[in-house]
Amino acid sequence: MSSEEALGSALSHWFSFNSWWLLLPFVMLLVVAAFIVAFVLLLYMISPLISPKPLKLNGAHVVVTGGSSGIGKCIAMECYKHGAFITLVARDEHKLVQAKKEVEKCAINDKQVCISLVCLYIFKCTYAQEKLGPVDMLVNCAGTSISGKFEEVEVDRFKKMMEVNYLGSVYPTRAVITTMKERRMGRIMFVSSQAGLIGLFGYTAYSPSKFALRGLAEALQMEMKPYNIYVTVAYPPDTDTPGFAEENKTKPLETKLISETAGVCQPEQVAKVVVKDAVQGNFSSSFGPDGYMLSALTCGMSPVTSITEGLQQIVTMGLFRTIALFYLGSFDSIVRRCMIQREQSKAADKRE
Ligand SMILES: NC(=O)C1=CN([C@@H]2O[C@H](COP(=O)(O)OP(=O)(O)OC[C@H]3O[C@@H](n4cnc5c(N)ncnc54)[C@H](OP(=O)(O)O)[C@@H]3O)[C@@H](O)[C@H]2O)C=CC1
Ligand SMILES: CCCCCCCCCCCCCCCC(=O)[C@@H](N)CO
């Protein structure tokens, strides 16, 4: 037999029906291994997408900082309408008394209680817990805004923004978190802003304090998830509140025109949406079509709480970025037009 013939017969023997049987266990092993790998990968992908169990607001104790006015007051009223017990926290006692009355009007049963606390950073948690039991949901809504051109905003205002909007949310959260961890349940809400997702003309002091809340919320959520505590960040657009009216007195024209893109909404509507999202344990809570696009576009590495949310982000990302480029173009042109107008009116003043 020549060597070629020998090779031929060896090969034909190798490929004969009988010898395939020898390979079968290996093939099966490979298939099983592939299934296991696919299953593990799927588990990894699905596990962050599993939705949390909704919180029962009926009988729950909800603490709202900044609960004496605007969005905070409406959040308190919305929770009261669902049977919650409320602690309102703010500095001005007069406003608090007024707000407490309004909240109490929303009662759905006669067991409900609403108490108010005059304090801010050092939130008297023990007192509130003695009165109404452990805190089930904390809403960090106390905050304020400063707008103006970067070089015209005094340096200590930048500090004030971080103190009120950022640290003003850290301290109350610190006060409630240990008990929440022990009880393995709870909700923490941070009220940021659309200006906490996009930096806008006039908000060099305000925006960073709202961006900071997102960082805090992401880190905190990763720590708290195994304890069944869910964090929500709300990103409302301009909302018709006393705080907003105050802000408008000194807001640069550019900031007004750019913010108008997303419109002005009512605090009651915002409250409804954010309370629903917090109850469901959604990480981000947005309002209106612009808000939805903005939060999907800026999802980054933030947690997801449902399969639909994850899929929507995957599918819409490119489209929303395309739309965003048009928005950015229009914001640039607003800024340019305002600058030219200012220069022209300055020149006219000089001529006179
Ligand atoms: N209105 C809007 O257009 C938008 C608002 N937001 C955010 O929502 C939150 C609530 O806003 P809004 O309802 O408009 O505000 P309001 O000014 O109407 O209410 C603010 C609340 O926070 C309390 N507060 C605590 N500390 C301060 C402080 N240093 N300065 C001012 N108020 C303080 C106030 O009570 P007291 O003064 O007695 O302490 C009050 O209860 C804020 O964090 C704001 O940044 C986000 C997006 C849009
Ligand atoms: C696909 C991409 C869509 C992009 C849409 C962009 C819309 C930007 C509008 C920003 C509005 C900011 C309002 C801030 C309100 C606020 O925090 C203060 N009023 C507080 O008092």
C-alpha cells in the first residue's frame, strides 16, 4: 500500500460512521458548556433589570425636606392622598404651619398624621421616628437656585449651592439610612433638575450642585440594592412654584429662553410622576417628552429597573443624540443672538 493509499484509508476510517460516535460525548459536553455560558451571561444581563417590589404608601412614614412650599409640598400632598404619614421639614415655621394645613386636607382616613419640623441640615430624625415610626421614604426636596453669568456670581454662592442642594440632601439621608438598612426596606428620593443632566447658560453655580446628586444617587444605589433600598433621582423642568417665581426675578434672558424649550409645568403634576417612580423604585424620574429624551440620552452607567427601560435606552440612544445636536445648535444661536443684541444696545447707549 502506498503512503497516499494508507492516508486515504485512515481518513475514510476516521470519518466512518462508527468513529463519529466517539466524538459524541465531546460534542454534547461542548453544547452543554455553551448553554451554561449563555445562561450565565443572560443572568448577568437580566439581573439588574429585575424590577423591585413597589412600596406600599398606605401607612408608610414619608419625610419631605423642603416640604413647606412648591414641589416638596405637592409631593407631601400626593403621598397623603395615598394614605401616608408625613413629616414636613423646612426652616420657616410660618410656611410650615400653612403647608401642614394644606396637606391635612388631602387625608383619606382619620388615622393619618402630618407633623412638621423646623430644621434643615440636622434633621431631627429621632423625634420624627418616635412620633411616626421608622422612615419608609425620604424625599430630599429642599433646595434653591442661583442664576447669573459665571463671572458675576459671587464665589461664596457656589459654596452655598453645594451646601443647600447637595449637602442638604446628604445629611437627611445619613440620618435615615441605618434604620432603613436594618429593616431592609426604604426609598430615598433626590430632587435634582433637568439642569442636573445638562449644563446651561447662567447655571454655573446651580447645575453642578444638581449634577452632584446624580453621582451620590448612583453610588448610594449600588450600596443599598442588596438591602432592598431603592434610590430615585427626579429631573423636573421649570415648575411653577414660589421658588421659580423668585428665580425669574434675576434670571439672565439666555437662561429663560433656553429653559423655555422644555416648558413650565405644574408642581402637582411633577409630584404625581415622581411619587409614582419612587414607589416603583425607578432610578430616574423624568417629566415630559424632552425630559424623557434627556434622561434616556444621559443614562450612562446609571441603574436600570426594568427590561423595557433597558431596551428603550439601547434602541433610542442614537436617535436622541441626533435630536440633541439640533437642540444644542439652537441653544448656541440663542446665546449668540443675545450677545449681539447686548452689544448693539450698549453701542447705541454710548452714541446717545
Ligand atoms: N421650580 C423649578 O423650576 C424647579 C425646581 N427644582 C428643585 O426642586 C426643589 C424644590 O423647588 P421649588 O419647589 O421650586 O422651591 P420653593 O422655593 O418653592 O421651596 C423650597 C423649599 O425648600 C426649603 N428650603 C430649605 N433650604 C432652603 C434654602 N436655603 N433656600 C430656599 N429654600 C430652602 C424651603 O423652606 P424654608 O425656606 O422654610 O427652609 C421650601 O420648603 C429644589 O431643590 C429645586 O432646585 C428642580 C427643577 C425645577
Ligand atoms: C434629546 C435631547 C433633548 C434635550 C432637551 C433639552 C431641554 C433642556 C431644557 C433645560 C431646562 C432646565 C430647567 C431647569 C429648571 C430648574 O432647575 C430651575 N428652574 C430651578 O429653579
